Amino acid sequence: MPVEEKEGDVSARFVGRTAIVTGAGRGIGRAIAERLASEGGRVIVGDIDGTAARATARGIRGTGGIARAERVDVTRAASVASMVRRSIDQFGDIDVLVNNAGLLRSTRAADIPAAEWHLVLDANLTGAFLVAHAVYPSMRRRGAGRIVNIASMAGRATSTLGGAHYTAAKAGVLGLSRHLAREWAPDNITVNAVSPGIVDTPMVRDATDDSRREAIRASIPLKRLADPAEIAALVCFLVSDEAAYITGTNVDIHGGELIIA
């Protein structure tokens, strides 16, 4: 049976709704999970790093929110199915999915081994499909759903920090989002993508040094990296009732770094 709601000082936008956020142990995913919970959502914090997932969930509960940590490998269908099943058992049908899990590798194209190619494609693209596929029956059963896939400016152009495999995977996320939006619209399920530029996250800091980050900042018209909370605000709009007529689109959020039609 679904758990009872706890009273807290939150807005009502997502009260009574259950959201799965993958890659929510840190960075953008953590910010999204925290924002959804702060507005009343019941959040499943999914991450391959179980310790990080538990830390995010613990932090949410510490501020009066509702969260459950799940260690999940989004590249494995069985792991994804277990997460979704346990989430439904505790909270009821899934209302919101944010596919954020992924990883970055910067190997140059000529040097990418086949195993690394598959690793990056599986983590960033196949995982998004597997989780969406797993939650679809629940969303269809309840007659509504919101899915946001975190793509990247890389998928719109080329990657600043990642390799060809990362660019290809994120371009694939954009195509997947468009296709699912068309197929699942009759079920009242919206599917959109968000394409951030360079965000100030642990993953970006791990891939750069201070001088590289400063050079990146200088190249951005707004002269700064995005804050994860800014990505979270956009995602929460797209999964809210205010965005009920938005589906099959991609929203860029990059401080003007990539201004194209």
C-alpha cells in the first residue's frame, strides 16, 4: 500500500505524486530529487552508488521530505525492474520519471575501445530506454505520466568535455525522447528532453582543472557555469501540470553557449 504523506513546509505542486530520478546521488540528479521533494513529491533516489543514493535520500528526509534510496544499474533490465517494482509497492504508480543517469568519457575517437563505446552508450542511452520502458505500464495504468530525459548540448552539436561516444549517446537521447513522445501521447504521457551546457557538478570538476573551467566560463556569454538547481527548476516545470501540453521537445539551458535555430 502507498505510504501516508507527511506534513511539511512544501509547496503543493507535487504532493501525492511519485517520482523516480536516476543518477540522483550527486550533481544534477541530486538537485532534481531535492527540488521535487521540496515541492511535496515522493522521490525514489536511484543511483549505481548506493551510498550516494542513501545520502541524498537521508538529506531529503532530514528536511521533512519523502524519499527512498535505490541502488540501481540502469544498464541492466533486471535491476531497473526491481527498482520500479519496489517503488510501486511502497508508493503506488509512478507519476514522474527523470532519466538523469549517465557517465562521461573523454577518449578521442581514434582511441575508443569497443568496450568503452558500449559502456558510454549503455549508461547514457540504453539506460534511459530501459527505465522508461519499465515505468510505462504504471503510467499507462494511471492514465498519465511525465518523463524528462537529461540530454546535453553535446547531442545538439559536439561535446566540450566528452568523446564521440558521449556525443552520439546524447544525440540518441534526443531521438528517443521524440519517438516516445509520439508513441505515448495517446496514453497522456509527455516525454521531453533537457540539454544542459556545462554545469558545475562533481562530474565536470572531475573532468577539468581550474584553468580549463576558467576557459570554459570565458567562452559562455553569461560567463559562468550553470548551477544544478537551475537545471532542476526547468525539469520540475516540465513534469508539472503547467507543462501538460509540452511534449516531444528539447529545451536547451546553456547560458548562450550554443545559440542556433
